Amino acid sequence: MIISIFAPDFTPPPELFVIKQSPGKGLGVFATRDVEPGTVIMQDSPLILIRPPEMHEGIGYPLDAIQILITKAFDALSEDDQEEILSLSAHVLPGEADETDYDRLKTIFRSNAYNTGREIGLFTKVARINHSCRPNAGYQWIERLGKRVVYATSRIDEGEEISVTYIPLLFSKKDRERRLDQYGFKCSCEACAGHTENTWASDHRRQEIQKAFFELEKELTLEVPRSIMAKKNARRQAEESLRLAELVDEEGLADYYAQAYRVVAVCHARLEQWEPATIWAHKSYEVRLMGDMQSEETLEMQILTSRFIENWEAELRNKSKSRA
Ligand SMILES: [Zn+2]
């Protein structure tokens, strides 16, 4: 009997998500089982990927040229793929044509397209994920895979809706509403729709976080302070950095965890406090790993963590020597 080694003898793991109706939001993406932070939920290749023509100063993208590229890419797709694209939701602006499939394609592309750096792509699976101002998932474009990868940033329970953010989150509810207008919906996430005291507290935290990032990252350096004043200032900044990490955790802004932990690590390294510096650098590294194992940010945190560990070990050796 010959058994072909090429015979498919395994079934692929079941998808971690299902697309179904989300009350008040059209379709949404839901977890089919409990998902731990860092788990990759989906990897999506673009159905349409175009390289826009050069931007002209003061004019922006030549929209007609983009329209031609989109139409050409769309016409080359299979009927199933075309249907999938046309089933995406789009926010039609006042006065915008919405009669033919091509009109619709244009608004769909505007509402759902994602900038990968050099190109603009339409990712139909990721496009189904609804927005939250306190999302439980994040995403990253990974150039070497040619895919957009969505991963859990916090624990997601079976049946829970998966959410990402469409906008930067360090703004007040009012400012976020204004930014979300372009997508044509009013956010009803827990940060937006809760009691007034809760949204007020959330607004306040986000404002504090933004301020702290601005203040601390402005002077972020590994240089050890020499003067008494500089030392005092560095100690104050280390305290503020811990408060920043606390606020980001409290507000549940997973998109900013890695950035905040990095600030804490560097602020403590400046004080040559190698134990907290190592612990926070490693925390930041772990969060970065979830997004992309090989990104520049991940590598930076890996290097900082090992540098801080070496210093911490040297400190421990010196301590035990002086005790001996
Ligand atoms: Zn919201």
C-alpha cells in the first residue's frame, strides 16, 4: 500500500473568529473561543493593493488617477471577491454619487482602505472589525508577509466582539467623535457611552497620558544626570513615568502599553536603577513581540532589555563582593 505523504492528513485549526451581526453596528467580528493576549486572530491579504501616484504639493493625491487604479484592480478580481468588496459598509458623504457599483467601490475604498506605507490596500476581513476607543485587539502591517495581522491585546472571552481602533486614542470623547464622523457612526463603546462621571474620568486620564508622553519623551535619554538639579529632575521624571504606566493600564489603552513601559524603563535606567529598568524594558518588549517579532521597535526593546540585565547583574555582583 502506498501512502502519499502529500495527502492532507490534518484539518487546519478552526478560525478564532466568526463574522456575524453586531447589534446596532451591522456586521462585526466575534471570538469563537477564549483568546489570550498576544494571540494572532487573523492575517489578511489585501484584495486590492494599489501604489498611488506621486502626491503633488498642495493638491494631495490625484483622485482620478487613484480611481482608475482601483477600477482596474477591481475588474481583474473574481466575481466572489468583487462581491465581497461590494458587501463592505461605506459612508456615503452628502452629494457623493452612489448609483453604480463603481460609485460604491469608490466610497468603499475611501471608507475602508488602509495605508501600508508605500501602498494603499483594501483588507476585507479586517474591515469587518468594528471600532472601540478601548479596543481589545491591535493590528500591524507586516511588509515581509504582505499581510495585516490582527492580534489580541487583552484577554477576549468566547463570544465577545473583537475591536480595534480606527483613530488615535489620546483625545477626549468629543474630539474622538469628530474624528469618527468620517466613518459615519457614533461610537457606543464603554469609554464613550458610560455614565458622565466615567467618560469624564476617561477624558481626564487620556489628557494626562498625552501630556505625560509629551513631557517625558521630549527629554528621553539614557545619559546619567550629573548635577544635583539634573538628578532631582530625573528622579521626578521616573516617578511621573510610573504614573504614566499606571494611567495607561487603568484606561486599558493597550495600543500605548509598549510605548509607556519603554518610557518607564529608560527613566529608571538613567537613575541606574537596573532592576526596575530591566523589568519595564522586558514588559515593553513582550508587548512589542505581539505585534511583530522583527519590527524595529521590538528589536530596540530586546537590545535595551539585555543591556539593562547586564548592568543589573554587575550591580548584584558588586553588592555580593562588598558584602564578602
Ligand atoms: Zn468610543
